[in-house]
Amino acid sequence: MQVLHETYDKSRAYVGRMDQKGCILLPIAHSTQNAQLEIVIGMSGEWKSARKVEKAEAVTIIPVTEDSGTRSSGIAPHPLFDKLCYIAGDYEKYSSKKKAAEFYQAYMDQLEEWVQAGCHVYVKAIYSYVKKGQLIEDLVKAGILILTEAGMLREDVKIEGIVQTDAFVRFRIQDENVPGLGEVWKEQNVYDNYVNYYLKEFEKSGLDYITGQYLPCSEKQPSKIRNSADKAKLISANDSSGFTYRGRFTSKEEAVCVGYVPSQEAHNALRWLIERQGYRSYGMCVVTWNPEDEEVPDWLKDDTYDLAYAGQDILPPDLGEEYAQKIKLAIRGRYSKFEDPAKEIVVMALDAATPGRLSVTYYQQMRGSDFLNHLIYWHCSCCWIMSYKKAEAFWNKPMAPVPEDIVKAAYGVERNGLLQVDDKLMEDTLKRLMPCIVEGRSLPKDIVKSAFESACRPQAFGIYNRRKILEITCALIRKESQDRSKNKKGEFDSMSLERTNHDRDYLYGRLLATAHKFEYDTFTEAERGSRETNAERYRSRMVINPHKTWLMIDGRIQPYKRKLKIGLQVRYQKEFQDIYDMFKPGDFTAPGKLGVGFLIGYNCELSELWNWKNVSTEE
């Protein structure tokens, strides 16, 4: 809360104004609401016109009180803009809603206090109009609201998805003395006037836990943090009879005392940051920011291409050190301001276990340079050559996959050609991956294991998805290897074929890849999209019993030899023999399952074979 309060203080230039991303940092004692109706009046409070507001322009900044900003039931009017039942003095005449007169009276009493305290001229004009008590009558005459034959508001008519009886109304002033469009909800002077008036209403002060000062404090905290329909709150204590705090404290103030202004500023800053740069998906919300409003990496959405080397030439993937150096320079060059030790980055994740309670499930505040180093390490270690990307800019380039794709590779089930994961599983796994990126921690072993198992059963997926899962799994295996070695040469550093590697798992992967490509080269164009090779069919069995399975595959692919040109037959035979020669004595026939190196060898060999040039008969 303290960091958010500081962020608001350093971003005051955006208060009440739309920033470059189309987001608004709200003034204190203000909130937003989607308006369905807009009424135009003159400076003397005379009716001009009205219209229905389209959803694209419906967001309206409104002044609120403590009670109205957190209302869920009862009578708690907003000070200026509100629903018809509050601002229409003739609502009772056209609706059967109970206590309609009380809603209107509460609204008028509150607005009158503001007017008498010295309000803005726009507010005075609105007060002059609504006290006439003929708002619905005017809207009916204008053809905006529809009545039944009995003269009551129809309950089946909706305005932008909202029943017309519950429509939210805002006002615009149109007069020869009014500059611009007279949009009251965008007027900075109206914001300031209300804030100055409302803060004088606070009498009780206490020790504010955010700033450490004695300030007017608030018991009711804002909602609508993640979106305009979000009712969950970060701070709440509304149970004086149960055991929310009883047994620990005699009153809620002993648990925490929060100043009204710092709390408003912190909540408004958080709303603004989430709307502006937050990741909201699968029920979770993650926001990363710098309190001084510097651009921060979008590490949850961007892969290496987006983050580091878009539009640049890519180094050959086998040059591991040069590749890592290039990524390091690119990321540090783009976010060079964070090399300053004084610069900070904050990462926070929010989630709601119930509709009314919002939790901070992850929070990390660190130096920007540390964050960049962890990000660089992630993109240098958890990377592989990705050929599954369809866009030409991405294709066949080394990069780290986005976290969502990692979860889909590990736990995805293919439906209609797409990898799908249950939202709860996606959310939980993303939370577990966050520290791996933000803090440089090691990957959870079960995620790598699940991805490996998915990659070893290709028949469960289409051609595109099996390639995607294979390449992402290789990236995870490489990351796991780098985590183990830390600052030393890792077991799977190279992303290209290592012809001197004697590892049993790696060599069996090479054999399977060569058998797959050998058979695939004999297929016709029609067969290549629908027919499976023996190597693909038996990949999962190969992992369990490599020697026995390989002898079966080798026997099944022999008849395909005569379909290839002599030169290609010789080249494949030489490749097989080179791999056989690399096995250490006893390894080829040794029992036991294959490890993760199997997929690395398979992928590297396959990439090498796809790059073979056509071989003539003479060669």
C-alpha cells in the first residue's frame, strides 16, 4: 500500500486525464461507472436533450462517498451522477419500486449540502434541474424511455444490456458560456471542488498505517480493483459479532487503521496500473510496475522475440555464449534505466477466493537491475529453436516460450486442433512459474516431467501441436540443465546437433529422428499430411524399452530403402552408422528407460536432417 501510495504521488500528472494508453488515474473520492443515459441541460438547469450512451463511451468518472463507493444494498446515493431511482423525483410515479421517494430525498439532501458548501457552477446547474422532479417525464417525451399502456416503465426494455429502470445517468452542460463539450464527468475543476468539499466532512483522525501520520481514517475501503464489476476488497472488516477479529483485537481499528486519502490513492493507483499494464487471464491478475512510471518488460506476455530482438538478426543457435550476450545487450539496452541501483520494480499477483475478499498471492519488490538479470537468465536458459511459430518473423529462431505455452505443453489436451488446459490448473501453474522468471529460481521438476511425457506420446496430438510441445519441452530441459550447472557449461547448452555426444539417451533420440526422416522422405505429398511414420508411432515405447523397440523399428523401415535414391540411401546409412559408433560399450543394449536427453537428441538430429541438401546419384 505504501509503494502504491508513492506511485500515485509520482504520477499526479495523470490524475483525471487519459494517458497514452487510454487509461485514467482516478482522483481520490472518485470511481467509475458505465452510463446508459446522458442528459443535456443548460446553465440555468433547463432541459435541452438526451441520448442513449453507447458502450464504447460509457465509462464515466463519478464522485463517491465512503458509503456509495462500497454500496451493495440499502440507500447510499452518489453525490452527482447515479441511477434513475436516485435522481428522478418522479420515479415513484412510473415504477413500483419500494421507497423510491426515500432514494430521491437522500440524493437531494446530499447534493444540497454540496451546493450550500460552495459547489462548481456545473453542479449547481444539475441541482437546479433535478429538484424539478420531472426527469422521467422528460425522458419519456424525448422517446428515450418506454412506458406500458398503464403508464409505467417497461421492465423488458434494455439500454445497452441494462434494464431501463436501472439505467445510470450522467449530465452534460450545453450553454454559450460553456467551453468545449461541457462533459461534467471530465472536468478537472469539478473533481477538485468535490475533493476539497468532501475531505472537510471527516472529523475522526487516527494513526494511518500507510504514511505513519495522524490523518482522517476510513473503515470502508474501495472495491472495483481488477475491473468495474469486481466487488472484492483488499482490506475489509465488517463482522463485529463473529470472529473476524474478535479474540485478537477489541476493535477493528486495532487490527489496522488506514487513512482515507492514502488508501484512496493506493487503490486508485492499483486500478490504473492493472488497467494499463496488468495481465488478467484465467482468473488471476498480475501487475508489474516501476513507481516512477518507467516502461517495464511485459514478461508474462512476451517471448524472447517480442522482448529482445524484434527486427534484429539472430545469431546461430550453437553459439551459446554469443547468443546469451546478444540477449543480455538487447534487454539491458531497451530497459537501461533500470541499471540505476535506485530504480525499483514491483511484481504483484492478486486473486479472490470469494467474491468479496481479494488476496495478494505474490509480491516481490526488487532492484530493477536484479529483475533484469533474472529476466535475462530466463531468456538465455529456457530457450530453444522454435519452428512452431507460424509468423515468418518468429520461425526457426531461438527463444524462450511464454509461460502460458509452457503450461499447455505440460498439461494441455488437444481439442479441435488447440491445446486446452483447465483454467484453475493454468492459474496455479502460472503462479508456480512466476518465481522462476522474476526471481531466477529453478523450474518445478513435475512441470518438466509432465512436458516430457506429453512430448513422448505424439499420437495424442496433431502435427503442429506435437512439434510445439517437443520444442517447448526441449527449452524446459535446457533450463533445468542450466539451473543445475549455474555459471558452468550445462549438459544441454547447445541447441544444435552435437556429433561428439556419447550419452545413451541422446544417441537413441538421434536414431529415432533419423528413422523418422528416412521413412518420411519416401511419402508422397498426400501421405505427408495424414500418414504416421513407424518412429512416431513407437516413440513412447522407445522411452520405456529403447533397445527392443529400436530393433523393431529398424526392421520395419528397411523396405523403404528402395524408394530412395542411391545417394540418399548411402547418406542415411552413413548417418545410422555414425550414431551406432558413438555408443559406449554396453550402452546400446543396456536396460532401463531413457531420460530427457532423448528428446534433445531427437530434436537436434531432426533439425540437422531437415537442412540436408538434395543428394545426386553420383554423390
